[in-house]
Amino acid sequence: MVDYHAAGQPASYQYGGNGPGIGDYMAQEDDWDRDLLLDPAWEKQQRKTFTAWCNSHLRKAGTQIENIDEDFRDGLKLMLLLEVISGERLPKPERGKMRVHKINNVNKALDFIASKGVKLVSIGAEEIVDGNAKMTLGMIWTIILRFAIQDISVEETSAKEGLLLWCQRKTAPYKNVNVQNFHISWKDGLAFNALIHRHRPELIEYDKLRKDDPVTNLNNAFEVAEKYLDIPKMLDAEDIVGTLRPDEKAIMTYVSCFYHAFSGAQKAETAANRICKVLAVNQENEHLMEDYEKLASDLLEWIQRTIPWLENRVPQKTMQGMQQKLEDFRDYRRVHKPPKVQEKCQLEINFNTLQTKLRLNNRPAFMPSEGKMVSDINNGWQHLEQAEKGYEEWLLNEMRRLERLEHLGQKYRQKASIHECWTEGKEAMLKQKDYETATLSDIKALIRKHEAFESDLAAHQDRVEQIAAIAQELNELDYYDSPSVNARCQKICDQWDTLGSLTHTRREALEKTEKQLETIDQLHLEYAKRAAPFNNWMESAMEDLQDMFIVHTIEEIEGLIAAHDQFKSTLPDADKEREAILGIQSEAQKIADYNNIKLSGNNPYTSVTPQIINSKWERVQQLVPKRDNALQDEQSKQQSNEHLRRQFASQANIVGPWIQTKMEEIGRISIEMNGTLEDQLNHLKQYEQSIVDYKPNIDVLEQQHQLIQEALIFDNKHTNYTMEHIRVGWEQLLTTIARTSNEVENQILTRDAKGISQEQMQEFRASFNHFDKDHGGSLGPEEFKACLISLGYDVENDRQGDAEFNRIMSVVDPNNSGVVTFQAFIDFMSRETTDTDTADQVIASFKVLAGDKNYITAEELRRELPPDQAEYCIARMAPYQGPDAIPGALDYKSFSTALYGESDL
């Protein structure tokens, strides 16, 4: 050690220059903030702090200073301080106590500081020798920066920023501590106590400290640091609390002593943190892969189990059976499918998130098990929806068919019953031989009666043809009771043929006998001729009035009502005809009575008596109001159905365009750059919430649709939207907003993991959107090349440029799809501009924990890493096989390489 005495020659220097390290930092600090030193409180804090800091080093040489202004004036203790903190020898000081000797000694100290790359501006030896407090404090601060703060490095940040980051990391777990600067964040004293407790928890009872007692907190930290950590007390608690904004340089100087005191533990902690980070990434990725495989298996199993049920098209025999099938299908739509739609969407989101994390952490892409790719899920889902659509169409068609069959069956039974009632006894009548013993008048009566019967028979021909036609249609529609229908129809047709044959035979017999007969009762004949068609008209009227009807629109029921009104308008004329027919019979009876003729009984020409006519007329009169009521009820039903149609159409015509508009808006959001990614994500989340809030409108529409289906309404002319359109659009809208949010989340992951600034991300998005002419969210090869050229890449059309472009395309489009997505573009640009963890870095970190050995032991891993991650390494590390191996040695190099390789651990 040199014996320093005052000597030298007069000189004055202004130091400048740009050395590495501290020079740059000093430029950022704007050299020395001289104006702030005019604050007496700050100057007092700096004097005390800088004096204590200097003495903490000078006492190693057996000396100290009392007054920082005076004790450095001769340059001797200043040179001694620099030798102690640098570990280097300075030039021998000059002897003598003259001013020139002091200046020369100070200049030697300043030259040494400048030789370390420190930029000194306007700090001259004469000012130090003259005891200029501002210059002296500035010089000491420069020394502190260079030798105590410059070399601090925490996660790629250095000096002040590195020291601040170190403080933030160490105090993060402590309540009421939020270190954002080196002044007011330290006023309550909790941050100092937190730093000590983090490294030496046995020295501080942190939970007993109170934020509202800063003086006690500060003094506790200062006393503990001085007593146990060999850090001298450099600050006064009262000065810090009593100052609105404590001096930043004084706080930084004191905090740097804590950093250096704990720097030994920092190195091992940094290495352990790196390993923990890498292992946590690997563990999380493995967990995500297992979750994907399980969710994909469950979803595929559900799809494979559901499709056969939807493809089972075995029809039911009755409408009740089909109604039950429809209810089961509605239950599937409402209860079973919606959770699976959410699972499918979540599966795609998990897959995209996992692939993004793997890319960001430089891991191989995840390849799901065979048959469990996202494309396999989508193919299965598409098959499910096709089966679902086909099943619903089949259900509705089957219900229409069964409804038609029920109507036809009832109509067939009614017509068959009427016909069978009419034919009852006709065959026996036609087989009679009464004409063989009849008188002439009886024969003529029999002929007229037979003619009336033939007229009646011809009138019933249409009914028989209708019965046969209905039976044929029931067979074509696969009516469940077709054998019974066919048997009855065959019986009716056979009987009808028999009646025709018997009618023809009887007529020939009567005509053969007619030549021998002379008279006929003209009046009875006229009655019979008019009564028979009128009787047929009444029977037809009764049949029509009791006829079953089925309509689907208000127009159809109004047509039936109009036809019924038209029929009612003919009733007065029919009544006149009835009275006229009855008048003929009455007139015949009057003539017989007048001429004392004893009639043999009923009219020989017809079986239609006046009593039958009156009875059937009364029945017609009774059926007319019943028909009125039935038509009115059906009209009310169709009006109700029309209301349901309009109600559904009104809601559907709002919901359908709303869904389309939201889809278009989401498309615009995905290509626009409004605010930060977090702003965009928040906007999307709010947008998604607004869509979810709209769900009650879909539920209302589902309820209306259910009422329509229950009312058996199959068409709606008031809207082009069906419930299927709305469901598909809603599911696509939910999937699209979820995917768009996931893309932005992946961009945030990329930005944060790669350290990309918001301005860079916006620049990337702007460049991408500029060349995405069709706004499709992807670039073709030529568009991508133009984008690269605009960003300064040399990919012009020559051999070297083409080779470089092909290399880049193989990175951004490994599947040769012919397009480059924005996510792939961001991944490429982030790899071009940032660094990531590598296997070599992990190996170096393990080597630190192993104490520079080529292997590591399980005990060392358990000591340095959290328990779960230590056991994770132990279970996967192979035994070390090197020449210096010991029992239990583990090979951390092959383990680190495998973390970034293609094979699983």
C-alpha cells in the first residue's frame, strides 16, 4: 500500500470520453444532476450515505473520513479508496502539502477513474482540492456507479434497471411492498426489511412490522444490516421520513450494499430459477397434452356413440311413437349437444394454445395420437351434424306421412262403413223371384223400382272408386294396418261386382216379363224417380258434412268455409224439392183414398219413404251447425298457427341478420389494429360477453320453434330463416369469437415470451394487413415475399434470394399449405428479433448447481430446486457414465439436450 502525502503541480481537467459500460449509463443519467443537490435535505442524505459508503471500504485499509468535503482535498484518501475498491495499484502520490501536490494527486485519481471508461464532465481537480461539496459528491457518486452498481446484472438488465429489477423480484412476495423506484418506494422501511428477510429470515420478524410506523421499520433494518450483514448505517430514518422525496442516489448506494452482500446466493438462485422455468414449461406442456388426449377421446367416443342413434331410421307405427322420437331428439338438442359444442371449441383452443407455447419455448410441435387430430374431430363432428340434419328431416317427413295415413285411414273406414251400410240386403233383394207371381201392375212397379235401384247403384260407383283409391294410397304409404284395409277393400269390390252382375240378371228377367204387364202407377213412379236422387243427395250431403278434413293454412280453411257457405245457400231449394216429393206421395194417397183404392203398403217403386226423407233431412239440419262449429274451431286453430308463424318469423328475421352482422364485425376486428393486444383482447371479451348476453333471444326462438313443431306447422312463408339456420349460425358465431380471442391471446404470449414491444407488434400487423389484399387473414407466397422485401429481407428474384425465400417459407409454412397465417408470421419475426432459452443455457445452469462438475447428485437437486421439480429431474435423468462418476451421479447434459429434442423423456 502506498503512503499517500500531499504533493504535485497545479492543473485543472475536464473529463470526457465514451468508454464501455458506465459511460453509457452516465449518459443516460445526464452526468451529474447538480441542480437537485441544491436541496439541503438531499445534500444531507448524500453526505451521510456517501461518507458511510467510503468508510465501509477505507476501514479495510485502517482509516476513514469524517468530512467528505475536507478529507479528499489532498487526494491521498481518494487514491487509497480507489485502490481498495478496484484492487489495483495507482501511481505513487507526490510528497508535499502544497496546492499543486494536492491537485496532482487528485488528477491521478481522476485519471484512474477515466481509465475505467467513466465519463467525467466538468469535474476538475481544483474543485475537489477547494472542497467544492457539489463536485465532491458528484465524483463520489460516479465512483459508486462505476464500482458498486455498473456490474449489477439481472436477466439481461444492468446497472440501475438491474438493481431495481432485483429489488422487485426479491420483495414481490411481501405484503405492503411495491418497489417502483429508489425514492418514495423505500420511505416506510418495509422494502429494506423485506430484502433482509428474504435472504436471512431469522434476522427479521416481518409480520410484526407496521406500515404506519416507518421510523421503527427503517431503524430496525439499518441496525440489523449493520450488526449482522456488515453494512454500515448510511441513512437516517428521520431524514427519509421527513423528506417528501428521499434522495435517489443515497437510496441506490445503500441498496447496492445489500445486493453485493447477497450476491453469492443470487448466482445459485438464478441458475435454479432458469432450471425451474424450463422444467415448469415441460411439465405444463405434458399436462396440456394429456388433457387434450383425454378430451379428444371422450368427444370422439360421444360422437361415435351418437351417430348410430341418429342414423337409426326405423319408423314407428303410430303418431305417438314418432312424437316420442321427436321429444328424444329435442332433448338431445337442448341437453346433450350444447356441452359437447363447448368441449369441441375448448379442444381447439387448448390445441392452438399448446402449439403456440411449444413454439415459443423452442419445443417440438405436439402430434396427437392417431385419429385424435383436430381435423379428425372436425370430420367426426361434420358426420354427426349431417346425421343430425338427416334424422330431423326424416322425423318430420315420417310425422307428415303418419298424419296423412291417420287421416286417410279414418276417411277410408268412414266411406267403407257407409257403403257397407248401403249394400246391406241389396244382394238378397236382387236374388228375389217375386216377379214370377206378381200381377202386371206389380211387375211394372218392380221394373220401376229396379230402375231406381240402378240409378242408386250408379250413384254409388264413385264411392266405391274412392274407397279403392284410398286403399291404394294407404298401401303406397306403408300403412301399418294395410292387410285389414286390403281385405275389406277386396270384399267391397267383390260384392260390388256381384251386385252389378245380379242387377243385370234381374233387369233381364223384369224386362222379359214387362211385355205382359200394362199399367203402372205414374204418380208412384214420379215419386220414386225424384225421391231416389234426392235421397242420394241427402246421403252425400250427410257424408260431406261428416267428412274429415285436414288443412295447414288459413287460406285452406277459408276455402272450406266458403264451400260450406255455398252448400248452405242451396238448402232452401232442397227444402222445396223435399216438399214437392212429399207432395207427390201425398197426392197419390189422396187419389187412392178418393177412389177407395187400397194400396198394398209402401210405394212399389222405391224403398225411400217420406219418413226416411224427413229423417235424413232432419239429420242434415242437425249436421250443418256441427259442421259450422268444426270449421270455426279449425279456423281458430289455423289463426293460432298463423300467429305462431308470424311470431317466429318476427324474431328470426331479427336474430338471423344480427348473427350475420356479428360474424362480419368479428372478421373486421381480426384484421384491424385498434389499441394494444390487451385492448383488442378486452374488446373481444366484451364482444363475446355481449354475444353470450344475446343467448336469451335464441332461447326464445327455440321455445317458439317448439310450439310450431308441436302444432305440426311445417312451413313458414314469412321468413327464410329456419331454426336449423339460426342454430348453425349461433354455433359458428360462438366458435369464431372464441378462435379470434385465442389468436390474440397467442399473440400476447408471443409478444411477452419474445420481448416484442407493442410498437413492433403493431408494425408487424400493419405490414401483414397491407399485403393481405383480400383481408382473408393469410398471405400467399407472392404477397409474403413482397412483405419480406418491405421489411428489408433480401429475397429478390435471383438464385440466392430464391433460396433464402424458400428457407423462410419452410419455417412459416412447414405443411406446404400455400398460405402464411399471421400467427406464423409473428412467430417468424419474433425468432428473428429475440433470443430463447437453449439447451446450452440449461446445461450451464445445471453446472452452476453442480459446482462445475460434469454430473449432479439427487441431494444437490433437492437442495437447489423445488421438491416437485427436483423429483421430476431425478426420475428422468440417466446415470452419469463419465470417468469421474461417483455412486448416484446423474447426467444433466443428456437430460438438458432431451428437453429440446424430438423424443420424450
